[in-house]
Amino acid sequence: MNPDVVPAAVPRDSLLAATAAAHSGAYVDCYSTQIMGGVSHAAFVEAFYCSWLFKIERRLLGLFASRPATDADARRLALNESDHFSAWRVEARRADELLMADFTGRTKSWLMVAPLESAASAASSAGTAVGSAAKPGRETATRLTFGSAVVPRRGAPGGSTDLGAAFHLLLGFHKLYSRLLLAAARGRLSRRLSRHIDSIDIDRHSS
């Protein structure tokens, strides 16, 4: 099992692919990693937004943008009990995917899980979406995928699709930060899996 976070192709027919198709000139990226054990999409969403690294972003958004969020808010988002989280709102959702848009509507975040039958199949099928729910079992593995999209400003002069100087200036940081966010979520899930042995999910009563 390769624990690294690596660039990945955007899965065909995914919500992120649909976003790219709908916005000419949009920037789109995608990163994936793999983890031994069954991980539900809800567990992944909760782990992502409750990771130590994303909590720093949450803190900054609370302080400077008056958009605070808590672990309980992340749980409600993961369980489809809320369509908002800090500066983000749900733009689209499927059983194994979540597409969020920030308050400007220009920046999108996307989370997806895909089950892998075994460690061997996980190593041999990187970059391929294979369904929507992981089955528990010691040979189960899960692909965790995180992607982003940035769409051009509406009404740009001459219909330009340029994403702006700030985007290009911060692109290198964004790519590094994306990898670190996914790695932090994976680490949180790995610690939970070490206690739950085979698979993890969340429900409305778990802590």
C-alpha cells in the first residue's frame, strides 16, 4: 500500500469533471492517496475538515472572515444534515462525492472515496474510480481523492478566461497545501482504523 499523495487524473463523469466542462478556462487539479481498510465517504469528509491542518484554516476563517466552524459542523456536513461549512456551501453531492464552493463561487473543493478490493488491487489500479462504498474486510482498501477547481471571473473584460495574478502567484502553494490536506485527512483516518481494525463510518450518535 503506497501512502503517498500523488497527482491523479480527474475521474470521468465525476462532479469535478462536470465542473471543468461547465467552465471554459477553469483550473482543475486532483490528488489521491490510498489507505488500508474500508472508509465511508462521510468518514472521509469528517476527517478532512477535522484534520489538524484544516483546523488552522478554520481558525483563520473564523478570525478574519467571521466564518467559524466546529467539528460538529463538519459532522453535520458529512452526514448530509447541512449544506454549509464555514466559508463553503454544498454545490453538489453524491453517495461517494462532495463538491463545495466558496462564498465567491469561484473556488471549488471536491472529495471522493472509491473502494479497492485488496492491497494488491489498490497498487495496480491507482487513478481509477471504482464505485461508491467500501465493503468491510481485512483486504479492503480505499482510495481517497481531493480535487480543486478555480473558475474565471464572470464579466472579465473582452470575455477573458484569465484567472488573475493572485491565482498564478499562489498556485505553487495551493498544490503543496492540497497534498498536505489530503495527507492530514489520511493520517486521521489511519489512527481511527488502527482502533476499528477493518472499516470506519460515522453516524449521528458516534463521538
